[in-house]
Amino acid sequence: MPATIFTGNGLLLAKILCGIREYTVSRMKRRFGRPSKRPRVSQYIENSHDGNMEYLQHRSFGVNDGGSLSLQTTTFVVSQPDTVQSCPEPSLNSWEEALPSEPDDPSFEIVDSIQMTTMTKKRIQTCGCKGKEPSLYRCWDCFGAEMVCRACVLQWHAHNPLHRVEEWCGTFFVRVCLKLLGLRIQLGHNLGEKCYNPEAAAGDDFVVVDIHSIHEIGLDFCGCETAQIHYKQLIRARWFPATSKKPQTATTFALMEFFHLLTFESKVSTYKFYHSIARQTDNTSTTPIRDRYSAFTFMQMVRQWHHLKVLKQAGRGHDPSGVDATSAGECAILCPACPHPGKNLPEGWEDAPHNIRWKYALFLAINTNFRLKRKLVSSNSIDPSLNAGSCYFVEETVYKQYLSECGCEPQEKSTCMSHNAVNMADTKSSRRLAATDVGTVDCARHDMKLPNGVGDLQKGERYLNMDYLVFSVMVNFAVLVFNLSYDIACQWNNKLWTRMASMPPRLRLDRENKLVHFFVLKFHLNAHIQSCQTSFSFNFGKNVGCTDGEAPERGWANINRVALSTKEMGPGARHDTLDDHFLDWNWKKVTMLGQSLLCKVKEASRRSKVHREELNELQQSIPAPSLSVWKSEIESWEEDNTQPNLFKSRVISMTQAAIRRQLAEKEAADLQAGVGVSLHADISPSVLIALGIDLQDQQRCLAADISALGQHATNTQKTKIYNQSNALQRRLDNWAQIQVLYMPAVAPICAAEEIHRLGSVTALKPEQFQLWLPSQLGPHLPCDEKLHECEWELRYAQSHDTLNDVRQHIRLFAHLNTFKMANIRGQCASTRACSALNHTAEKKHASKAKYDAARDTLIALTPLLGKVGWTDILRPLGVTDMRPMGDFIQGQSEEARWSKELLLLLEEMRRVLSFLAWQSMWWSGLALGRHFERSADSEGSTAYTNQQSALRNAMLEKFKQQWAIMALTIEGPPPLAAD
């Protein structure tokens, strides 16, 4: 290599080059974490005849056109002699470090990738087979990057016909089809065997869609006498045909399995998936690719694949009666933790006493999803469902027939709150929509879809649709106790059994010896009136544990991601797609039952113990007679809801709003009778007193804001205070002018205060203004007795209101404090939590001050009106009284809920183990259920049943191991064991 020597100005250029090198190294260091090894600088001293001369050498690596690495060396003269001399380049042996064979540098990966696109002449000339053909071919999918000849590439890919092969064209590699190289794929025979009667695919045109590419192949079917039909030969090769008659398209099983799981996890559409494969085949649009999507070929193949997988996993291929005998909901994945008589319930369960039978209840949650719409496209005749009611959707034909016969009945209006789901069911717009939403019935405790519990809603959430779905599920469970939860259960259950009489005979539930309880989902309960919040609450229900009924809501988050795709589908494709996603949802829930139930049991055990100890401590402070009466009343209401409900407040609430309404009604009656006395057109006596009480509250709020202002308030804060003060002063002046009309005795007092204010240096502030309400006048000044009565009524209601405010602030403070101690960590979060606690404490003390003022007013009015007995109800409120107290009814409910929850979870664990054991035996029994003519078919059928049986046994053993630690952590029932 020639050496270059720089002298004079060349030294400056060398320094610039070195600076560029340092900048490049620093950039690479930031990008890759360490500098590159390619540019290196080294110094050495070489003796010459003219004395010592110092050289600075810079070497860099590069890639030649042939693909090999090159080394270029440049020599710089650091110390310039008197005369310029050329210096021979030192040999590579004089360098301190050698060329690294495997450099740890990301930049070398780029070099390697470039070399993969090149090849040397040596590799072109030789091949491992020692043949005469040049080695021009390589495979991207085979291991290694060895170049081989045409004969070798055909021999290698006789077993791998879907690999991607490239050919060297002289300057670069190009994609080449194995079919053009002469590769023929023979079906119906083992590899290496020759077929004496091969039949080429129709038109010798066959396309296979694989995970990484779309291939055109040369395919020959077997035409021997013993050969199977063409689509079976493809399936034997693990290729799924697009049709059973003269197939010209197939997909690999690997592609179908991959897409099946991918669509569950990512919700990718068929369109996006297929075109991703097309782009992977050719991302430049320069090479024509055979389209197998436009004619819906790939979509139909996916639907058929999913349907066949459903039938296979449900054991329908082992039934002698065939697929046509599949009953409604038979292909659905069941919830192992739900009660299934004959599968996971003990013998004689129906004769168990009532204190045991409650554990065998079925919990159902009813809900709708307004995102799962479907446009008015296609029809059932053009696009029928392949599942046809065998999974989660009800059978469409019978369902539509029932709706057409009974659809003219009007929807009943809600007597609870204005529930749009009820009141607007008949008015919901369904323009250009075949389905406005989807209704479902789920397992309320384990978040799983139930067989035949899903159906389309054509015009909102009508009882007609929901009744059909609910009874389609209930008739499949031969249990004696049903716990139904629905967000409008208070209205839906009113005439449920009357509506059941109009249902098809197969859906009429036999109510003999059956109990059906109705609940409202916990999150939706606060939208109901007070009576519904106690009568339909899970918190006050008996033997329901800590069920919340919100199971469908948790499942919508998973399925909503396919709403945009299914909205454009036909009815059959949409039902099959949603069925498939529901199947996967249930299966994932089943596989996670071991961990999920274990976590729930641990939490229930801990909570049950805590609440039991708190309840025992509280009961010791309650007299025994009262405790016995309360327990008896609770048990009576739990057995019969028509009995008095102890969870409902028996005290008639008295609020200022209610009292103001009563006073307004009384004044309206006086005006009608002609005895009303009103000295102002807009302000009546009761309104005057009410406004005066409101002004006192505003004065207290303004005083509190001023005291919290601080010494270094900003201009904005001061401006806000001044505006509040000015507005309050104007309202006080207006009120005082009207007060003189009803209370003339106040005029001299106000005049004397005005004279005193004029002679004072300090101005009277609005928060210090004396209102002189009737209670403040005293007995020596005249005042209308009606004004005394009005103030008494309003003050008495105000005392009750403020006491309720104090109670709420006490509960809120206790809740925030408990949450802070359990969950808050770190300085920032702790500071915010303390601020919230301080703010709540300030509100609590402000409510106490308001209560004390109202009670003092009542004390002042008592001798004027002769009121007695009220002091026993409104007692003095001390600071020590404002603390959280135990509520026996609430404590009893909490303890009962968590105790029942623990027992329910233990029973569900037992049912899961029993169900898996039963299912394992059921699969083993299917091995001999169907006779096959060919021994290979019989062996395959038996192998599949054995595999499924072993899978259930493996899950059974895994769950047992996970739950084995419960004996050490749970107090109460013994460890579980399979029946």
C-alpha cells in the first residue's frame, strides 16, 4: 500500500483529519456506547540517516467491491526536518495490535450485512458437490449462508419447498422461484417415493401462503388407485386448502396457528395480516404477487379454519353422530368453577340443607355492549354462521322468529331513576344498523361467557331480547339457586315471570324448588334510588360473598378492540369472529384459575379474620338484648325481603331544603285562603329568615378565607377576598332594607350602630355585620311569632344537616387515613395525602362550628316557643365525639360477606378440580366413541383424546400444587382435595 507523507501545511490537514476522527468517534460512542475500532491512531519512532523522525500513522478499514476487508494506511510527519524526505511505510508487523478477527463493534454488523449481498469469485466457482455447475444459489431460511449449485438447491429443498431462494445474477442477488428451477412437489407419497400417475394442479397453478411469503409452486397430486382426494392430500401435508374441489390455493398450518393467536392478542384484522405477508414477499411492488384476498379466499379460509378448530377442540370429531348432531352451546368452553350437576357437584347436592345448598348457586351477570354494532350489510342467507348457535351466540333463525312474533309489545317505563336503557329502548336510532349492540350473560364470579348467552340487540336494550338470552342460559343449568345481577334489575324483574309465559316452551324455566335473587351491579347501584340501593345491593345480600356483578364490563375492554372490524362484517362472519374471541377469553381464564383463585382466597382469608376480630370487639360494647334483637331482625330480612329492612334508615331525614319547601307550601295555602301576610312582593317571611341564615353561613366562610390568607398573600388572592367582601356587603344591605319591613324593632338598633360606626375610626367589615335575626332580639323586643317559628324550623333542620356533614367528614377522614397508611409511599405522595387529610379535618371542624351556632340559636328560641325534648336528640358536640364509631349492622355485613366469600372460593376450588378430573375421563371415553375404517385414523383419534386427557390431568396437578400452601395460610376449612 502506498504511504502518504504530509509536511508543512500538510501537518495542519493532518490535525483537521484527526479532529474529524475524534468527532466521529465521539458520535459513535454516543450511539453505540463505545468508540469504533476501525479508525485507530498509533505513533512510532523510526531512525533515519538524518536523525530521529517521528511519524503519526492513521489506518482505516473498508470494504472492497468484492466483499473483502481492506486496510489503508496514511503516514503523517509530526516533526518536520530541514528537508522533505520520503519514508518507506512500515510493515504491518510493526504495529502493536493486529487486525481483530471478531470485533465487538456494532458498525461491523453493518459490514457483515453488506457482505451478505456480495460474493467472491471463489464461491462462484466451487460447490460442495464437486459438480460442474457454478454455485449461484443461496437460501435465506436454511441455516448458514453457503452458496450451492442448482442441483444441490433442488435436492436440499425437496423437503423444504417453501424456503426463499436467491440467485446471483452477476452483480447482486435476485429472488428466484423454486418452481422455475424445476422443483416439483409430490403429494400422496413419502418423500423420495415416485408416483407413477402424478396429476398436476389445475393449470399447474398453485399458490401457498406461508408465514414469511406467498409462494407459487409446482404441485403434483397422487393419481394412484389408492390415492385420497386432493384436499385430503393437502391436509396430510399440513397445508389447508381453500376449497375441497380442485384447490389452487392453500395455507400452511403454521400460518393459521400463528394468525389465530396473533388475532387474539393483538386483534389484528385479516386484511392487515394478509397484506403484511404480501409486503414481506415483495415490499417494492415491482414483482407481481398472486392476490388471494380480493376474492375473499383468505378470509373464508380463516373462518373455516377457526370453525374446524372449534369442532375439534369440542370433541365433535369423535362423535359417531357427526358434526350435524352438535347441540346448542356444545362447543363453548365451560367455566370449571361454576356448578355443573353431574360434573363437579357432589352426589346428593340437591338434598343438602339450606346452610350448605347456597354454595351451589349460579351467579349470572347481565349486560350490553353498545360498541359492538353491525351495519346493515349482507344477510343470513348470503353469509350464514358456521357455528350456528353451537358456541356463545344464540341460533339466529329461532331468535329472530321469536322477536318478530313478540316485538310489538311496548317497553315498560322505569319507576326508579330515568334509566335510558329502559325508557329509550323503543326510541333508539337503528338507522343503517342491523344490530345496535350486543347483550351477554356472563359468569358473574369468574368473568366468563356462558353458552348461548350472547345475542344481537336490534333496537336498544329491550326486555324482549334480554329475557331470551337469560332463559337460554338458565335452562342449561340444573341448579336450584340463581343470583342474577343486572344494572336495571329493579325494573327488569318486576314482570319477568309473566313475560316468561310468552317465551318458547324450551326456554320456560321450571321454578319449582328454585330460588332466584336479583341484584344491581355495584358500580351501577349509586344511580338508583335509595330503596333500590338497599334492596338490590350485593353488600346486604345473603350468601353472595364479595361478588360485584361487574364481570361483563371487564370483558368488554378485551373485545372492544375488534368492534371496528366486526362492524363491517356480515352476520355470519361477525358471529363466528366474536365466538372465536369469546372462546379464547374463556380459555385464558381457565388456565389462570389456579393463580386467580389462590390470590382471592388469600385476600378473603385475611379480610375475614380482620373483620371477625373487629366485630367481636364491637359486640362486647353493645348490650346483649339489643344485640340479639338486631341479629334477629337481620336474619328475618335476609330470609324474607318483605320484612323490615334493618339496612334501610328508619329515621325520617330532615333537611333545610325540605323545611323550606314545607314553609313555601304553607305560605301558598295562606295566600289561597286570603290570610297570607307578605310585606314584600318577592320576599316572604320564611324566605327572609332563610336568606338571613344563608348570609350567616357566607360570613363564616369569608372569615375563614381571610384567616387562611396569611401575611404574604398575592395580589390575586387579595383581589378575590375583596370581591367576595364587596359582594357580601351588597347582599347584606339589600337584606337589611327588607328586614325593617318585617322586624321594625331592628330599625332603632341599626340606627344606633350606624351612629357608632360613623364616630369610629375602624370601618365595620361585612363578616362582622350583626344581622339581628329573631333569635338575637331577645324577649324584651317585639317580633312576630311566625318569624320565630320559621327560624326554629330552619335551625332545627340545619342542625341535622350539619350533623350529617360532620359524620361524612369523619368517615372520609378515616377512609383517607386508612388508604394513606396502606398504600401511600414517598415524600411527594405523602405530602399530598396529608394535605387532603388536613383539608378534610378543616371541613369537619367548620361543620362542627356551624352545628354549635345552630344549636345555640335553638337554645335561645326555646323559652320563646316552649319547645321541649329536642335536647335529647341534638346534644352538645364535643371534639372527642368526632371520631369514627363502629356500626354493628355494617360490621356484621362486612364480616358475613368475607366469611361467605372465603367459603365460596374454597367450594369453587373444589369444583375446578372435580371438573378437570371429569373432563379428563370424558376425553378418555371419546377414544372408543367412533369407529374408523383406517387404522391410521383410529390411531390419530385416540392420540388426540389421550393428549387432551393428559392436558386436563396436567392442569389438575398444577392447580393442586398451587393450592397446597392454603393449609398453612387459611384458617377454617381443611385443604381441598379432588372428589
